Amino acid sequence: MPIVTVQVTREGSVPGRNSVTAEEKAAIIKGVSEVLFNVLNKPLESTYVVIEEVDLDNWGWGGLPTVQYRQRRAAEAKS
């Protein structure tokens, strides 16, 4: 029985939204389950998909928290 964990940012898919919608989560679960079926022949009913939403202040890249990294990139783009 496969268990797949998908981490997504809590920002949502459009500006101003602070979470992933139920419809988007359902599509993620369906898509991941279908990949495991198509690639590994794992039955849909035996595949578990866990979605974890990560708050903005709990991730980053470029050695910086996300907000600071984006601020730096925006300032560099203006220069």
C-alpha cells in the first residue's frame, strides 16, 4: 500500500488566496493516485495521498525566508 505525502505552500494558486481549495486537493489526490497506478500498477483503492500545507514563514530558498527572498528579487528587478 503506497503512501504519498505532497507538500504544497499555503499561499494558494492565485494571488490573495491563503490555501489550496478542496477541488485542487481532490485533483492532486486523483493525479498522484493515477500516476502510481500507471507506473507501478498500484490499485487506486490501496493508495493513500496526504497533503500537507506549509505556511509561508516555514519555508525559504536562496538562504533566506521566502518573504525576504522575494523582496530581494523584487528590488533587484527594479534596479
